[in-house]
Amino acid sequence: MNILFIIIAVVAIVLLIVGGVVEAVKWLLWVGLVLIILAIIGWLLRAVVGRK
């Protein structure tokens, strides 16, 4: 019975870590998307305004 509790605890910890990693990856994908959009806007502004 003690081994069963240890196995359940290990599985719970692994699922907790995997869930945290998935949330972090989702957040980083949004941050990356925003940074790409800002980079494109900056490049377009430089291309339009910078060339005289």
C-alpha cells in the first residue's frame, strides 16, 4: 500500500511539472508573437520613414 502512494505522488509531481511547462510554453509563444509583430512594425516604419 505504501508503494502505491509513492507511485501516485510521483505521477502527481510529474503531471504538475508538465502542466507548468505547458503553461510556460503557451505564455512564451504569446510573447514571441507580440515581439515578432513589434519587429515587423518597426521594420516597416524604418523602411517608410527612414528612406529619404
